[in-house]
Amino acid sequence: MLGDDWRWCPCCRSALERSSRGGRLRPTCPACGFVFFAAAGVGAAVVVRDATGHVLLVQRGRGPRVGQWCFPCGWVEWGEDVEAAARREALEEAGVPVVLGKVLQVASNEHDPSNPSVGIWFAATLADPTAIPRPGDDARAVGWFALAALPPLAFPTDARLLARLRGAERAKRDPSWSRKRSS
């Protein structure tokens, strides 16, 4: 677990001990009382759909999973509102200002065990419907994709959300698809 290799207190430089706090052994400083709690980071993503139901995805240009696709997303910075972070990421990665709607998904991201996070995916629309998405920041490309023809996805949590969106579309077209059948 993150912090297991810590030997010295980051506050006062005393040797750390391990003490049980919250049901786990945690690095604890006997001199100043510092306790290390490994906390997940928070990420924000936007799910922009056009009039045809296509979703806006960005191709990762650096970092883990280069070349794979994801929703425009990124970290919520210290002191930043999560909704402001989602709007910022849409602008930075896809070059488009967005208007946020409801929260579509909140999930633990476990694709990188050394860097756990919680993601919040917001429905979004383009603030300017004539805006043309352009890759920026760490995106290599931007594209609109039909739910039935998605590129290789970077994150399992995006795949789960997209599967739910496909199921909802299928249920709209054919209400019997979502009904339970008795044997």
C-alpha cells in the first residue's frame, strides 16, 4: 500500500512507526503525531454527445495508455471545484467549452493500483454548437464516435459507462430489450 515504504516523518523527520488507525497499519510519527492516510485523487470527465448520439473522445498523447481513447478528463486540482475541473479539461483536451449536465457516473478507478482515484463523469453539451473540437494539452486527436463503433478505450470505467449508454439506447429503440423474460 502507498506509504508502506515510508521511514521518516515528512513533517519533523523523526523515524516513523506503524500504528493501527481506522483498521489499518499506517505510518505514524511518535514525535509530532503525523499519520499518513493514503487518499485517492479525484478526476473529472465530460461525456459530450452530438445530435446523432455520437460521443466525443480524445486519443491520449502521453502518459499511460498512449494511443488509446477516453473521455476528456483529468485531475481536480487542490482548491478547484470539481465542475470547474470538468469544464477546464474539456477545453484543455478537446478545445471546446461545455455546459455541464447531470452526473452520469461516480466510480473508483483501479486501472493503476499505484495511483488510485475516484472519477466523476458529467453529461455535457457544447457551449457553442458550432465549435469544432481540436486536440490540445495531452490529447493526440479528437473524434466523434458512434456507441456501436468505439475505438480502443484507455480505461475500464469509461468502457462500463459506454456500455450503459449503449444499453439505454437499445432500450429506447426496442423497449422489449430491457424487459425481463420469464421462462
